[in-house]
Amino acid sequence: MSTAAAAPVRQLDPHSVGELRTAAEKILAEFGTSATSPQLLARVEESAAEFGATLRHHCRPVDTDDGLFVLRGLEVDDAQVGPTPPGWAHAGDSGAVHDIVLLLLASVMGNPIAWQGQQDGRFVHNIVPSPGHESEQTGASSAVLLSPHTEDAFHPGRAHLLMLGCMRNHDRIATTAASVRKVRLTDEDVELLSRPALPILPDDAYAEAQGYADAAPPPVPTLFAAEDGLTLRFDPAYTPLDQADGEYRAAYQRLEDELARVSVAVSLDPGEVLVVDNDLVVHGRVPFKARYDGTDRWLKRASVRVPGRRGRPLAEADEHGYGQAALEAHAA
């Protein structure tokens, strides 16, 4: 695994940082909370539309095969944001201005989305270790490797971009990321993994996910040949690989091995925002020992759809996404 130096960095200039901070503080003063409402989301969209060309250039689409970049230059006051919440449900308005900064950035890049069935429909999630969830394959875990995966891989309406903003990371815990554009696979493996063979099931963060009634969940391709290169839809922890034949499992394992080979480790500092192309890059997290003393790692997460973007199989439009509904900020 490569080090964080392998992640492309976009350094925000002081003027752009000031634009973001001023806009976020005005919105927070107007609404008194970062809890999203149609009115707050509309104000975020209006404010984002007024940003200058330099900030927009910083937020341009991912433009390398790395499939990600780190936005650097924002600041987080460790004392001011308060202790790391013991779980997302306890976060409330902790770090509220940073919620709005992330929403503003997301609105420049595309259309922020939320999920009715995750974190009470919030548009910005708090990713913190939670007691009792140490060994799950969700963002609340800590003691286990969070397996590399496509965010919300089970759903046809999943985000195009994933944003992870760092609030606190005293222990330099790394997010892992690997781009499908950097793997080496045979044509035979690509062809095999491009066939819809297995379903991807909802992860444990979606407690009320629905099944497909009397029908089996639809199989989906792992790889897809888009116009500009391969994309992937990948979540081994929630893919029933034991249902596939040996040839398919072997090809899938070779893809896993290649993603591990090209993986980079990104240890975010407070204020940095990791932006991941969710069609190109799988992400995860290394294990760590949670202390639950208010100083643990704390990220904020936003998901973004890019209007008009292509690169996914047309057949995805027929999936119902296990009953999970996405909420779109700009449609509110």
C-alpha cells in the first residue's frame, strides 16, 4: 500500500477559504442549525452559485486515474468543535459550520443527496466509532479493517462523488482508497466480471432495507466499460460470493488483490476534505483502537450526484434499490 503522498492535493487559496467560511457562517446565523431543511438547502444552493471561478476550479471533476483528490486549506479549531460524539445520533449540531461548508462544496461539485434510511435522512453524516459496533462493516466500526468498497454499492442511485471532511484525527488513522483505472487484469477477467452474476446487498447501516418480495435480488456487474475506461461497483462484504462458480470467484479475488496492490493510505488532517470518485475508487479504513473519550477520529461525510453524468449500465434503472429512497438537495 502506498502512502498518503500518492493522493493528489488541491490547495485552496485564502480567498476561496474565506468565501466558503463567510457563506457558511451566514447560513448558520440565519437558520441557527445545520439540520437540513428545504429552506436551508435552497440557501446553500443560492450561496454556492455565487462562488468565484477560482473556487470552482478547485472543485472541478476528478481528472486523473487516481480517481480522488484532497482539498487542503480549511481549518478546524479542535477545542471549538467539542468532543468527538459517541455516535452519529449524539452529534446534533456539533461542528455545524463544517456541515454547511461541506454542503457548499458538494453543491459546487453537483447535487448533495441523503438517504431516508440512514442517519435520519441527514445530508451530512458524522462518521465516528460507536460502542457496540466495533466489528461491523460500517463507518461506526473501529476494531476491524473496513473492507474497500463502493459507497452504497447496493443502490442504483448511489453517489458519483463521496466527500470525507476531517474534523479530528489525532491518531493519523488512514482512509484507504484504490482506483480501478490502476489495476492490471486480463481481458478474460474483465469480460467475466462485466457479466451480471451476483447481487450486492444493503449494508448494516440500512436497518430497514427491503427485500425483493418473492423474487431474487438482481445480479449486477462488478466492472463496466464506460467510454473513458473501466468503472466498478464493488462491495465484497455484502456480495454473496459463495453463490458464484469457482471461475468467477477466482476472477473476483484477482480484482481484490489488484485493488490492494494499488491502494493508497490517506491520513487526513483536520480541515482536509477527501473527494473520491465513487465509480472509479473503492475506499475503506484501517483498524484502530477507539477510546470513546471525546478524542477519537471524527469525519463528516457528504454524497454527491453529478447531473448528466454517464458511466453506469443502463440496466441499473430497473433496480428498486431495496426500498431505499434518496433525497436530493436541489430537488427539495
